Amino acid sequence: MKKKLIWAAVAAAGLVATTAHAGTLEDVKARGVLNCGVNVGLAGFGAPDANGNWSGFDVSFCRAVAAAVLGDPTKVKFVPTTGETRFTSLASGEVDMLARNSTWTFKRENDLKLTFVAPNYYDGQGFMVPKALGVSSAKELEGATICVQTGTTTELNLADYFKQHNMKYTPVSIKTDAEGKQQFLAGACDAYTTDASGLAALRATFEKPADYVILPEIISKEPLAPVVRKGDDQWASIVRWTVFALIEAEELGVTSKNIDEMSKMTDHPELARLLGSQDDLGGELGLDKEWAKRAIAAVGNYGEIFEATIGANTPIGLARGLNAQWNKGGLMYAMPFH
Amino acid sequence: MTQAYFRTDMLPPRVPPRGQRGALKWLRENLFASVTNSAITVIGLAIVVWLVVQAFPWFAHSVWNAKSLAECRDIVHQTWGPDASGACWAVIHERWNQYLYGFYPMDAYWRPNLAFLLMLAALAPLLFTHLPRQLLWYSAAYPALGYWLVWGGTAWAMVAILGGFVAGWLAFTLVKRISAGLAVAVAVLAAMGWWLFLAAPVTGALAAVAPLTLDFVPSDRLGGFLLSIIVGICGIVFSLPLGILLSLGRRSDMPLIRTFSVFFIEIIRGVPLITLLFTASFLLSYFLPPGTTFDLVLRVIIMVTIFSGAYMAETIRGGLAAIPRGQYEAADALGLTYWQAQRLIIMPQALKISIPGIVSSFIALFKDTTLVIFVALLDPLKGITDAVRGSAEWNGVYWEPYIFSGAIFFIFCFGMSRYSMYLERKLKTDHR
Amino acid sequence: MSLADSPSAGSFRLSKLLTDKHYRGYTIQFLFLILLGGAVGWLANNAVQNLDRLGIAPDFGFLWNRAGYDISMKLIHYTNDSTHGRAALVGLINTLFVSVLGCVSATILGVLVGVLRLSRNWVISRLMTVYIEVVRNVPLLLWLLVIFAVLTESTPAPNEFRGANPTAQMWFWHNVAVTNRYVALPSPEFWRSLGNVDLGIFLVSLDLMALIAVIVLAVLGDRAWRRRAHRVQEATGRRPATWPVTLLLFVGAPVALLAALGFHLSAPVMKGFNFTGGILAPNPFFALWFGLTVYTATYIAEIVRAGILAVSKGQTEAALALGLRPGQTMRLVVLPQALRVIVPPLISQFLNLTKNSTLAAAISYPDLGATLGGITLNQTGRALECILLMMLAYLAISLVISVAMNLFNRSVRLKER
């Protein structure tokens, strides 16, 4: 009997969300909360503070989608996922989307049945070593012990790279960045490998960041993108175009500060389409007119997000590099809003 | 008349020889009985002294107030010299709330606290038999109350759920006259009907009249010892009925039910808890209707219940095996039905015998709650410690958090094991 | 079961399915079967629907695909070109390896502690009590983390062994180095090795086989020699000394074999970032092994203590009264009885130890859970298949141990009358 009690209690409190298998959009709207899978803790990209409030680059994309869909950037439940659990929690429906430095690869898209919506960060895998080691190139790492996160593309790239250069190494598998940091700082591995952005983020949390160097070799392409389940095209479109809206906003010079004035400028057709003052693009996504405006107002445009969370003026200190707008030498290129 | 040749007063006892009394005798008998014995004593004492000498300065140089590990070390160096090392309890001072409550909203700490106190009150009538039996009604209603306090939401939902039990019970008493089997069926139907069709509107209506709501706290905010205790207590409370059923099933005359129980118990006992937790986190939603997802903490509680139920079944089976056949035969001879015999004769004795075993299952379960870290829940050992060490201020601190949470675990588990020993002794005297 | 049931065995009427105790059993079982079938069917149906919706069909083919990742500790040959199946096998072997070692060392430590706790020496018995109570009342996970932390944070990094004036020293005449990554041990080598035999799954060292064969032969030879001594004793009343032959067989023969094969130890050498040559036993392995040993030993100690206390004093006294010497009393009277009490719970502790070895995940020891249930699961996304295989593997280990336990129980059970 007591078991029944808990089942019923669960149902009543809304923790069991049974839905007649509808689209993700309807699920999210009915629930009133967006379940967003994020990293368990990667400074700058997604980490909870001491009170459990989440912030960071990836987290901002969750909030943008929540603002676009639900009208409130705080209506997000952040589900911390490790490299191991992220895709299963997406596949099992525990989360509606993943905004968690995940690389877009062929196998993941086709074998794991995932849809990567649009790259929001172009990255590449690198190595970090203590300066004292006296290593200046990844090619000098013959025989080294290397810390690598499990369940990521990183460990496959690592294996490939060392094989390609005919070198030997010993992997130390770790589960989270916090664990990796402990191991690396204790000297249990010579080098730490992950995406270059992750290395910078990790180094920023060290007591003496200057004692560590990131080696010049970038051994892989890592286009990081938010992920949704395959098969729900409407939901994929919503997430994809929310990302594009943030990128487009930067290109058009729309910021969270000037968005109200900008949305009044009806003589600018591109702006009017994006911000919903003229066309109703949102309707085709199953949203209202001002979806993009809300998303931008909530978290700022792509450039603002970047600068506020991982940019040059933050402890992470990443340069825009590949992630600058396409007309400024980068790869950030929003598809046209027509 | 006095007789001169025997003494009327006692001789004062003579002091035993020097080697046979006091500390010297004790030392000789207990520490230096033989050469090997002396050697072992010396080695043992040397180890103790060495440990104390190693650890004492560290404990003596404790720092309680600091904002970061670096500051802590500065204070130690300034106060006790540059080579001194000291414990930095400031990390506990700063972050104790996360160890106890995880990321539970700070202004709502009174809720789990109250729930904990009320839980103790709910356990009292189960542990102390001389309390009035009416209190058991409160114990039965407690799960709903505790759930409401910890997770929040509207209290009427809980009332509506309890209403289902009332509906079932009413139906049962009404139909009982006709047939007991039928009554059970009707009661289940009535309760299900209530929950499926009436509970939601009733909740809505009541909430509209008087919204008794607490802020909803999502499960991912739970962590630390709060999570451990919730998982541990739920696991033990729900696994007890499951364990009783399984143990009865395993001893049943009906081959089908016996086989099922044996398979269930052995399979669950044969796999590590971690694989069950993985199942909870990765696979459970595959086995539910498409689109159903529910809270990870609840999934973990379900798996822990199943796991501990299988162990509980074996503990209770041990108790059942210890009951003499005569008891079964006497119950049969009195014309009691199977369930009457179990309820009135067998189970009270079997459970009493198994209490120490049940307590040690609980200790094991409570220790095993730390494994929730493997499904990314914030357990007090590794989950919270990783979160604390992940912050720039406390990176590199490792002894203090482990000692702190280890000590709390020790107090809980040691206390419970002593309680179970006390029970064992107490039960031994009045039994056989 | 009882006589009261038998009269109803006569004619069968439909109503008896509800009213007769005998037939009601069938009714209940039938209903139970329907409910069980319904529940299982429901779960299976949901699973099929869900997998269908996600477009994933259960398929174990991934086990034959290239794994692509490396494993830090492997007892059989494995590279990143090997298959996922082989990676799982590496993990399984690692699990078994640490479990078996753990069982052996936990038994030794547990027996020692259990006996010492019964010692009349106050200091020792108290120390042992403190050890047992402290260790078993704190979660194993904590001990693993603490031991691992001590091993990684208080030992020198390998590069401190480098150079002409290293800051860290190797032990045992430059043979052993304890570092914060691994313990570098010398490896046994043979100048005139017999080579290996490839069994398909793994290589078997013929040198090791030869050594085992020699020891087995020694045991057999020793037994034969003792039997002969026995016969001589029966016939003449004087027992010839057996120990020279025993010594020769057990020490002389293996030493002769090793000398013939050219046995020597090859010490690890610091080269580049790490030691090379020798055996590098990773710290996670040591942490897991020590942790499991120290933790399980406390339970074994209590079992041993209870076992010894369970043999009544009268048994010892009777044996002594019969003229048995103390050693014989222990060997022939006390031990067999204590063992009957000790072994069943001891084996269930072995089972617990094996299951607890899954905590390896917390300290990155590559056990079955880390390879099959970790990296392979992630790289392939085959959660259902991986977890199922993992459960089956543990279930198989448990069953083997249970069967062994039941066989033992049967062989030592008191013949009750």
C-alpha cells in the first residue's frame, strides 16, 4: 500500500509527467519548464554557484530557448549530465535539449539518433601541461600519462593522434572536470586533454594559472552544438533558429540593451523580421511573434553571451577566433531569416 | 557464653603480593603475559603513538574562519610558523549547509528539519510499544506529510492521496460481509477510481478554497545528507513490506510463486547496486510508456527499495526459519487462515528475531546511499566534495571534507549498530 | 502438509477453486501468472515502442566493432584497434583480478584481526575493536577515496625520480618506485624463455605453466612420500623424517626450474615521462585492492571471531582429555567445527567484495563497469545491451560463488537425525 502511496504522491506533485506522446514543444509548454541538460560543472560554460544557480555560455542557450518558448528565461530545470550520461538522458526524454559542449559527429547523429541543431562554438582538442614539464609541442608527449574524460570524442581523438604519430601513452580516465583537475594538479598525469575552450576554462580555476601552458597543437575539429532528439523536426527548428537568432542579432547589432528601440525601427526589414515587429516568423515554429525578441532580451546576442561568460574580460579569457562573425573572420554565420 | 577458641571478628584481608594487585597485575596479565605478547603490546602502542604524533599538530593547528584554502594556509603559517600544517575546518564552516542539504533553498531549511523531527515522532510508536496505538495513524500518514514538506507543492494533493486509502478502506468494510476476496478487489478499485478520477478535481477545488502551498523544490536541489537520509529511510520503509512478501513467497507451497520469489531475490542479490542505479538512470524510462519521465531521485528510491527488499527478504527468511514448526501447526490447529496465522503468530515472532538483521541491512543501505554519485546525484561524500573542491577557493582540500562526512556516517552507523546489539541482548532474555 | 487437507481430495467442483485450500492455490497461481505476464508484457511492449520511436533496435553487433579507445590497465593484449567485446573482456578480467586478490588478502587480514581481537592483550584487542568499528561504520566509498587521495597526493611524481640527483628515491636497491600514478615493480624475465601459447583470447606463458606443473608434481610427490612414511610407521613403529624430501620438492625443484629458464628480475627504469620496463601497477588498482581488503577484512574478522566463539569449550576440553595435543585439538576438533560456521558467511563476503569492486568507477580503475558499462556504453549508445551484459556477468560470478558455497555447505553439514 505504501508503494501505491508514493506512486500517487508522485503523480500528484507532477514529478511524473505522462504525456500522450506529443511533440517536445507541447510537452515543454504543458510542463511550463524546459529541461535542459548541461555540464556538471565547467567554469564559464555551465556551472552552479554556491547556491545552485546556473550560469555560463551553454546555460545561456538554455535560457534563450526557455525565453523563446515559455516567455521566461528562468523556467529552466538544469539537469547536470556527465560525458557518459548526456545522450542517454536526452534519448530517454529526461531532458528536452542538451546545451553542453557536445561535438557534432557523424556517428552521434546517425548511430545515436541525435540532431545537432547548429554549432554555437567551434572548438578543437588541445593539451595542457605544467610549464615545469618543459614541453612545447604535443609531439613531445611520447610515453606520457594523459588525463582524458571518458565518454567523449576526446579519448577517441587522443587514441587516433598518438597512433598517427606512432607514440605511446597511458590514459587516465576521469568522469568530471573537477575530478580531472584534482588528478592533473596532483601530478597524476603529465597532460590534460579536452577541447581548447575547456582547457582555458579549467586553467582559469587554478590557483596559479600561469604555471600551465596550452600546447599549440589542435588535434581535432570540435564543432559544439546544442542537441535534440532526432525525429522531432519542429523542436529541432525552434532550438536551431533560436541559436541563429542570437547570432543574427549580433550581426545586426541588436543587444539586450537596445532591443526595445531596435524593434521600433520598422524601416529595417531584416530587424523587423527577426524581432517580429513585421512578419510572424514565430508562427511557423509554433511560437508567437516575439520569440526571438524575448530570447535576445533575456540573454543578449551571441557576442554579449560570449563576452559575459567566456570572453577576454572573464577569468576564462577566450578570444573570439573562429567564433567571430563570418564578416569578421570567424565562422559564426546565421542562416538568413526570410 | 563465649568460647575462647574461635574468632568472632573477621581478619582484615591481607594485601595481595605486589605483583598480584592493582595496575601491576593488570599490566602483567593483559599486556605482558609473554614475550610475544609484550612485543605485540609495544608494537601496538608504538603505532598509536606514531599516529597521534603525526596527526596531533595537524588537528591542533585547526583554522575555523577563512574564505579560501590559501587564506587558511596563510593563517596556519603566520600562527604556527612556515613549516606547520594544519586542518582547515573553515571549508566545513563555509559549506556545511551543502553537506547537509545540498542545494536546497536556504530560507527553506526549516522544512527538511521539521520533516526530520516529525519523522522521528512517526517512528516512535513503531520503536516503543508502550505508546498509544492511535499514534500509528499519524505514522501511516507521515509519508505524505514528509513528502509535502520536502518537495513542496499543495498540501491538498497529499490529502487527496490519503483520501484514496480512506475510500479503499470504506469500500473494504462495506463489502467485507459478502466476501473477503471481493472486498479486497472492490477496495483496490475504489482507491484507483478515486486517484484516477476524483483526486485531481478535489485537489483543485480545495486548493482554490485555501491554497496550502509550499514552494516546490525540484529534486536536483536535494543533496548531501538530506538526500542520503531520504533515500535510506524510504528504501528501508518501503523495502520492509516488499521483503516480507518475498520471504513468504519463497517459503510458499505454490511452486510458481516460490520460483518467482527465488528468481527475483537471487537476481537482485547477484548484481551490484550500481548496475541497478545505472538501470534507474539509463534504462527505466525505456520500460515506461513513451513520454513518461519521472524524477531521478524517485527512480533511485525505487531501485534502492527493490535492492534492499531482496536482502530484507533473506533476513526475514532467517527469522522465519528460526520459528519452530510447532507454531505453524498450532496455528493450523486453531483453524487460523494463512494470513491470520502470519499476522498473529508467525510474523510477530519472525520480525522480532530479525530485528538485528534488519538494522544491519539498514546500516548497509545507509552507507550504500553514497553510490548515488554514480548517477550524478550529489551524495555527501564525493558529489558535494567534488562540488566544493571544484570551486577555486577550496581546490586542493581533501582531508577535512572526508573526515567531516566520514564522522557523520560513523555516528549514524555506529549508533544504529549499538542499538541493534542492545536489541539483540534485550530480545535474547525473553526469548527461549 | 497436514491431514486436514486430505478429505477434500475427492470430487472436484468448480466452486472448490475458491473455497478449497488445495485448489485455491491453483487459482492464486493462475491469477499471479496473468498479472506477472501482464506486467512483463507491458514493460516489454513499452520497451519495444520506445526503442522503435528512437529508431534503435537491440543489437549486440557493436561488440565486434573497433573500440577506438585505450585502457590504462590491461592484463591481456588490447589496443585501441581491438573490439568493444575485447574491451569488455579486459574489464571483466580486471574485475576478477582485483576481486580474487582482494578475497585472498581480506581473508588473511580478517583472520588475523579476528584472532587478535580475541587476544587477552588489552592493547591489541582494543586496537582491533577500534579498527573494526571505525572501518565498517563508514562507507567503503570514503575509504577508497581516502586511500586513492593518499596514494596520489602524498607520493612523488615520476619525474622526481629523473636526473642525476633525483628528489625521490626508489626502494629495494632501485627495484621499486612508488609514484603518484603507479607502483613500478620489477618484472620476472627469463633468459631462456619457453615462449607463449596463443589461446585466441589471451596468451599463456609456458614458463608459468612449467612452474605450476613443477609445483603440482611436488605436491603429488610429497604426498606419495608421506604415504610411504606412514606405511613404514605402521610396519616398524618408527616414522622416517619426511621434511628433507618436502623441502627438496617444494624449494629445490622450483628453484632448479627457474635457474634452468634463466630467471631474473627486470627493474623499471625512468625514461621520458614515466618508468618503462617492469610492471607498472596503477594506483587506482592499489587503492581499490587496499580499500576492499581493509573494509571486507572487518566483516571477515567478526565472522572468524563468531566462528571461534561458537565452538564450545567442552569440545576443546574433551579433545585434550582424549590426549590430543593442542595443535591436533585445533586441527582435528576446533577448526572443522569453526569452519562450518565461518565459511558460509565468509563466502557471502567474497560475493560482497566482488560486487563492491564496482566502486572502481569512483577512482578510475578500468573494471567491467568502466569499460563495458562506461566508455563502450557512451561511444555506442547501447545502454540497454551494455547494462544487460554487465548484469549477466555479475550474475554469473555470483552464481558460481553461490554454487561453490552450496557444495561446501553440503559437504560439511552435520548429519542430522
